Amino acid sequence: MTVIACNLEMMAADSLCHEDDSSHYYADKMIRLLDGSILGGAGNHPELVMDWIARGKPANDRPVFDYEKDNFSILHLRDDGIFLYNNSLNGFKLKEKNYAVGCGADVALYCMRIQKMPPDLACKEATRINMFCGGDIDVLKLKE
């Protein structure tokens, strides 16, 4: 389970991962692409689509996933805004200036939009409230 939050300047993510058999481990959930943009993925197998996006979305090598089992959300923070891939290979540009995905998204969105917290502190608060979010909070800034 996951919380990934971003605004137009940075993306933050917890590092706790849960599997169906209740095992857990800590992992990176974000990557920086060669163009400087940032991808963050939550859910089942977001790495399939994240890798495809990182490779430039080649039409002849689209990822194959099970639409019933592979439930994922991916945030793509770019210079021109925040894009959401939600169980789809099509990213939609969001009108919002901040967004969050994962089981801790509701807490993170409240923290960013109502409490005016930056994404890293919003993720930290989500780890405090949601037992399926946890570990270190990783942060990537768009302009680094």
C-alpha cells in the first residue's frame, strides 16, 4: 500500500510495500526520467507502465497487464503539469496544482489542500494515520 503526493514542484512517497500474503518490505516508488520529469506509482504492478513511459511510450511495445487484477495509479510530474495514469496507458493532465494516489491519498490531499502542507509533510502525516503507509518519505524535486 502506498501514498504518493505531488505539487507542481516536487513529488514525495512513502516506502512501505505490502503484498497480498501480508509480507511487507521497503522500496523506492518514484523514478526520475532523463528529461527531468518524475514518475511515482501505486497499486499492483505500476512498474510495467512506468517502465514503458520511461522508454518513451513505444507503440510497438505497449505493456500488457490484467485490467481486473493490475489496479494502479501513476503520477507523472512534468514541467507542464501533473498527469495521472489510472489503470490506463493514457495520461490525463490534471487541473489541480497538487494530487495524491494510494491508500493514503485522502489524508495527503487534505493535508496539502486544507492544511497547506507540502507533499513530503502530507505523506508523513498519511503514514501516521494510515497503517498501510510507512517507512521513510522519499522526495524528488522537479528542478534539481
